[in-house]
Amino acid sequence: MDHTALRTYLSQLDGLLMGEAACCIYGSAACMLLGEEGRISLGVDIAGPYSQANETMLQTAAAQIGLPVNPPADFAGDHIEWIGPLRLCLADPAGGGRVVYGRAPI
């Protein structure tokens, strides 16, 4: 996906999700949202522990627009990677110095 496709996916997801949701997007997708239009990626990386979204509802909404969540490793299409606390190695974007390294934040 590119900048335009990413924004289209996010707009479609926003329209399908019930209630409020906030996802902590990082990696290439975050760079694309910050305006790096020449950048591309197959996956949208979401830091689950730092997001306020129901993962099951996100999976259902994403499936409706043809965007699988955590597909098999050999999947070669656009998708979402919901990264849980056991795989995440990312500082808390809210600050405070918390970092998740394979376990829930302290």
C-alpha cells in the first residue's frame, strides 16, 4: 500500500468501527501518515498495548474491507499486524520512560 491506499483503509475502518478507537501505528505506515508519500509497505503495524481499540472488533471491520489482521507469514498482500505485548519492543509513545520488551508495561 502507499500513502493514498493507507488513508483509504483507515477511513473505511473508521466508518465500520463501533464507538471510539485509537491505534498506535508505528513503522512504515506511521511514516506514510507523516507525509512520506514515496514510501510503501504491505503492513500497518499497530502497537496493541498502547492502543485503545478492541482487537476483535478491529479484525471484523478489517475483514469487511479485505484487510486481514495478522495473516500467515507468507501472505503477500496489504494487511494489519496487531503487535501484542509479547512481541512489542517499543517505548510508550505517551512518555514516562516505559518500554515494553516481551511483557506487559510496568
